[in-house]
Amino acid sequence: MPESADSHGIQADADWFTGIVHEHSTALVRYFARRGPRQDAEDLAADVLATAWRRRDDVPREAVLPWLYRTAGFTLANHRRKHSDVPVEEVRESGTVRVGADPELSALFHAELRGALGSVGERDRQILLLHAWEGLDGAELAEVLGISRSGADAALSRARSRLRKAWGERMSF
């Protein structure tokens, strides 16, 4: 029995999805681990990937990762509505910022930075973290935010400005 065109389409979709999983699943797990309980990160990443499979015809082939991050943002918001939010102070980072050899100074720096980040609005925080943690810039950031490239650049600039102001206010004690 000859294979139908549908079976070729399904195989192409399966190959595309397998590539997406291999290429982007680690980034999604890290995205969630940085923003909430680590024990939920893999499940939430799997939810995003399941959404990508269900909506595979809607995923722009030239901007898969931004689409996944945007979907991850919605998935995380839904998850947080079901559970309590994780305060910014409790979000763990994978790396550490060295502020000299003094651990006390380093701890103070981290606390102040987290406090400044916590004092900016949710959208500014989202933009800053997508840029700093996920490495998104320009067109990718615009895709995740659902705005134009120039709008994303302006939003990042405003978010940085607000963070600098919040940092300055915290450090002027």
C-alpha cells in the first residue's frame, strides 16, 4: 500500500518537532528553573513543547525559540495562578557574580541587585531577564513580547533605565 501525502506530512512534522526538542528543551528548562521552583521546570518545559506540537502550524519556522519563550511566559503565568509566586529574592541563578574576594560584599551586592530588580515592574523585569538570562535581543525579544523590533529596543532601553534608577536609589543609602 503506497504511503499517503498525509503520512509524509506527519513524518515531516515529527522530524521538525524532534529537532525542536533536541535544540531547545534545555533552554526551556533553564528558563523555568530561573523563574520558579526547579522541581516544576521540566514539567513546564514539557507543557510548552506539547503546545508547540499542538500548534505546530502556528510556530514561525524562522523564530521558533522566541515563540517558545513567549509560550513559556504564558505557561508560567498560568502555573503561578495555580500556585504561590516565588519572590525575586528566592530565584536562584546558575552562575555567580564575583564582587571581589569578600563573600559578605558579594552577598550584599546580590541582595541589592535582587531588590532593585524586584522594585521594577513585572514587564520591565520580564524584558531584562529575557535579555540577560536568555540572551534575547532585537528581533527575538520583539517576537517574544509581540511588538515591533523598534518597540522591543525601546522597551529594553526603558527597562534598563528604570533598573539603573532603582539601583541608584538603593545604593544611595
